[in-house]
Amino acid sequence: MKAKHAKTLKAIYTRPTPAGINWRKVEGLIIELKGSIEEREGSRVLVRLAGERRVIHKPHPRPTLSLAQAESIRKWFEHLGIKP
């Protein structure tokens, strides 16, 4: 895994959850983990990773995840066995 993706994964697992995790970096991490992202209607995206699917709302108007979004992604990664 590239250092920039490892840094994003580490940020997702940091507690307390940091504010300001960039959505584009999370997208890059998902692609690096052999996942895919498909744009849906509105701000929704379909994320496929490790045989599972999740619909995630892209953050807007800011390009950063909310704390709840970051925690949700962390819990999903924990469920999938993805760790820093």
C-alpha cells in the first residue's frame, strides 16, 4: 500500500476521530484496496469492497468527512478486517 493511502487509513482509525479527512483520499484508499466507486443520484455513491456493497453520501459542500461518516467507514473496515 502506498504511504499516502496508509496515512488515510491510519487517520480513519485514529481516536478520537479527527476532523477533516478528505473524501478524495478515502476514494483513493478504496480503489487501492481493490474496491470500486460508482456515482449514484444526488450525493450518493455505491462502494463495493471485499464482496460487500455500501451506499455512502459524499460530503458536501465541504470535501471532508463528518465525524459520523469517518466512524461509519472505520466500523465497516473493521468488519471487513481492513486495518492500518
